[in-house]
Amino acid sequence: MLNTDLGCNNANGITLIHEITERPAKVPTMVPLAYGILCELKKTMKEAVPVKEVKDSPAVSIADKYSLSIQEAAEYYGIGEKRLRSIISEHYNEPFILEIGSHQRIKRRLFEEFLDQATAV
């Protein structure tokens, strides 16, 4: 039976536990043991405060926004994204379209007026 001692080194804030043996020929002089690190990690995880999951809810409700993205407009009006994109391409010069760089947004109030006058979408 081997006489083994556990040695601990604390370098740079990291605790390294290693085994010191009498027969270094078969077992390396310093064998890192993950058990101590795993125990410390488990202890830290138990002490940690669980983070509540935050849903992506807009700070401003969709009904209060000046302009809507295609995805927001599809959700708000119940019209599919493909259909909204085709409406934008068919009515390219209408005032309800707002271009920001390469992105197209829909001015909510003007689009509602457009929908009020439309008989079919």
C-alpha cells in the first residue's frame, strides 16, 4: 500500500490539489485532481442566486410605436410577412413606408388608414 499525501498549492487565486507519492516512477509526482475543483464549483453553484428568465418584451408596446418592422406588423395586423412585403413592393411610393438604410418599416397610423380604405389585402 502506498503512503500518499495530498498537497495544495494556491497560485494566482487557483487552488491546485495534487497527490504526492513515494513511487514517482509509476505515478507522476504531481497528479492534478479534479475532485477539489469540482467540489468548489458545486459549492459555488449552490450559493449562486438563480437568474430569472427575462422575456424579450418591448419597452414600448407595439400599439404605441411610430413605425413597425415587418415582423411586428405581421404580428400586430395578422397579415403574413410575405403578404406585407408584397404590399410594400406594390405600393412602393405610399407614405406608410419608411426606409431606414436597407430596412423597410411600416408607419403604423398611415398603414392603418391605408387598410381602412382597402377592400381586400
